[in-house]
Amino acid sequence: MARGHRMSFCYQHGKSFVCSLLFFQLFIFIASPCFAEELEPRRWAHLPINTNFSGAAYAYTKADISFDPVLKIEDGQVDLHTWVAKYIRTFSLFNKSARVDFLQGYQKGRWTGLLDGVPTTVKRSGWTDTFVRFAINLYGAPPLQGQEYAKYRAATEIETIVGAGLSLQLPTGDYMDDKLINLGSNRFTFRPQIGVVHTLGKWSLETTAIAAFFTDNDEFFNGHKLEQDPLYSLNGHLIYTLRPGVWISTSAGYDYGGQSTVDGERKDDCKQNINWALGAGLPLSRHFGAKIAYIGTRSQESTGVDSDSFIVGLTAFW
């Protein structure tokens, strides 16, 4: 991992612990390879069982970071490049269609800002945390494959799918407990989720509710202990299918909660974010497809992260 520059201005100005408390917002932002992963459409789509999907994607993110004015940190910005590999395996479980996803990212970023008017730059590159997700469709979307799956999809004009899932973020990313900015989170995150999709002809309306539960980070910057309340998310997607494999989508989401505690001291950093996205997918051949997307996030609090991400990806299945 390229270590980049130490967050030198915190040390030089004797504010290392104060910075560690309020840089928590930045820590949360960079800990995930896809911080807006939960705004992904078609996560409950009916897929043929016993099928493998693999994909790779690149995302460019530009964000403005707002800190508490008492820190005298201004014009916080980040330019972040993310490369992600993903694998999905579908199967039948209890006569229901199910899937398991694996996602691994690699990031390279540059953070800039002013502390007391002094320009400062920090660079990081390395592996992000690993994501594992299990999902099962509890209602609708029967476990089918081959010609049976193709016939069912061709004959189904109206359909409702109800699914449940659990995403697990593993603390496998690059992490240094003496640095304020890290690509890994050094803790586990559990995200139970439930989703509903209703399809009427070429239109699909999908909604997902998610709750994120965080374990403690006992090595948060020089031995401090970081705790965080659950973060709740609700998002929706309107998807239009032009023809099989070709679709466009618009999405919106809302996050609330996630207030943090450092060494027993509650922080005034409750999250409240509005998110939106545009996406499109199209087949390139019988076994390959492509996807492009834009994701925007805006904090509704005085401190937080406002970001814009542009994503392009390729998928293969067999």
C-alpha cells in the first residue's frame, strides 16, 4: 500500500485527538468501496439459478467535505478512484431462488483541505473492505433455469417479488491505527435488508429498507474506541425495460442515524443524507453486458459529505 503523506497538519498543530473525533465523517465516507452501494437497482431481480455472474467496475468520485467550524478545516475535498470486482452465484434454497455476492474493491484517493489557511494533501491507495451478501426471494421469482426460466420471464407481465438479505462488511481493508484516513474500517458491519419489487409490463418499482449495525473499533486512531449507532436507509428505484437486457433506471434514497461515540463521549454527528442515481444497462453479447451509472449524495446536516460518482462496469455470466 502506498502510505502517502501523514495527516501532518494535525500533528504539527497539536490537534491529533480533536482531529480524530471530527474526521470520523471522513472515515465513514472512505471505508466502503461503494459508499452508495445501497442505491443499486435490480438487487432483487429474478435470476436463473445455478448461474455464475462476474463483473468489474470503475468509479470516479469527487466530493466536498464539511467539518465542524471549530476545527478550522476548510475546503475539504477528495478525488477517489475505485476499482471493484464482483462475483454472484445463484442457487435454489428451500425451493426459493437465492444468491450470494462477493465484492472486493481497490481505491486510490487524494484528499485536500486547509487547516488555519495552510494547504494540506493526503494520498492513500490500497484494498478496501470485502463485502459478502446473501439474499433470498421469499415471494415470487421461482427457482428456474434454462428454458423454463426463459418461458416464465416471457409469459410474466405482472409480478411482485419480496426478498430479504444480509450484507456483511469484513474488516479486510488497509488500515493503520496511527492514521486518520484509512481505506478499511477495522470493524464488522451487518446490513439486514428487505425489498419489494412490483413489475407491470416494462415498468418495475423497487424499494429496499436497510439497517446498518456496526461493531466497535477499538483501534480508532492511537488506541481510542469508536462506537456508532445504527444507520437506517430507505431507497426506491423506477426501472424501465426497453427489451430483455436493456434497461434504464432512476433512484432516490434517504439515510438517517449513525451517531458516533468516541471513548464514551457522544458526538453531534447524526447522519442525514439524500441520495439519487441514474443508471442504464445493455447487453454486449449473449454472455456479456455493460452498465453505466451516476450517483449523487448530499448531506442535510451542516457537516457531512456531498459527492458525485460516475460508474462504468462490465458483467459476464455462464
